[in-house]
Amino acid sequence: MIVIDANVAAKWYLPEAGTDAALELFSGPSRLFAPDLIRLEVLAALTRRVRNGEATVEETSSRCADWLRHLRSGTVSLVAEQEILDDALALSMQIRHNLQDCLYLAIARRLDAPLITADRPFHDRALPLYGRISLLAGCENN
């Protein structure tokens, strides 16, 4: 079991630092978990590329369809936010970080599973509280 955040999952579709390590998680043997918020967060990361002129509508539509297909096939096991919201609220205030990221942290703590992120500020704030968080390989210098 591994909890991944949207920064990691988005790298499955966007070639950038950390993509190779993210793809290893995607095709690896571990079961992946995330809050159901990840569905929207990855779609937002993909569509942002169109707004920024970094991808075409056609490329992005295909990537979005792939992401939704992977979710339907169970590539990532989704945890309902209401199951972990109270924990995430407390964590957000404790580590002084945004609530959305703390949903991932709450799942990791509940499952006693590693949490992999590509977000250094989140990693640095959560690490003193949860030693099983790590930066995705290739993203250490972000």
C-alpha cells in the first residue's frame, strides 16, 4: 500500500521531473490509494496546460480520458473524503498546510502507509509529524 498525491499521478501524463519514478509506481506491484479529490486535482493539472499554452486541446482531452479510464479500472483506490475529513482538518491546522494535501496525509496515517509526493513544501511540513512521507525520486531539487 502506498498513498500518492495528485502531483505524482499527474506525472503519469505529463513528461517532467519525476515522471519515470511516477510511472514505476503506476506499473508497480503496490496498491495505490488517494482521496477522491485526486480525480479533480489531476484533471485540473492536465487542463492547466491548455490554459498556459503548453498542450493542445486534443492532447489534453486524450490525457484526461486516460486518467478517468485508469481510475475506473482501479489503478488508484479512492477513499471518500468524508471518511478522513476530520483527521485532515486537524492535520491542516497542526502542520499549517492546505486542507487538500492533508487529505492525503490523513489517509497515509490511517492506513499506516508510505505517502509519496512531488510537493516539497508539503513534504517538509508533514515530515516532522509523519516520517513515512517521501519526495518522489527526481523531484528532490524542486
